[in-house]
Amino acid sequence: MLSIDIDQFMLELKDGAFKSVGPSNKEATIKMYDVEGVDVREYGDKRVKIAFEDEQGSEIEVALFPEQAKAVATGLEMLEEESEMFE
């Protein structure tokens, strides 16, 4: 399941095309549940891309710098050691 919450967002439909209207102070929160697939790969020369896909084919991609990717890996390792969820 993919949930998207876009704050302060308005679209204009004109001549069959969508256009974002209003100020550029928009914020969004995207959440994905029931992930079916995860892919980790290099992205360009300096980033790591993590892609998540749910059972309906929705996809979220996140590009991280190496230090951010290491922070995610470290956080997962700590959670695995300290949490019962990985048992």
C-alpha cells in the first residue's frame, strides 16, 4: 500500500495537461507498507539507490550518499542486535 500526503498542493488541469499552481512551499510524506521487493544498487558516481516495490507495483526510490547509506546499515545492524523482531 502506498500513502501520499501532499501539503499545500493544488493542480491545474488545462488543455489536458496538469500544472502545479500556487507557491513552492509544498511538503510531502510518502509511506509504503507491505513491501514485496527491495533493490540496492549504485546510482551515478557518488550515490546508492534503494528501491522499494509493493505488491501492486508501486515503487519508491531513495538516493543516498555513502555516509547516509552507512547510517542506514548501522541502524539496521543495531536493531538486529537489540530488538526481538529479528529473532
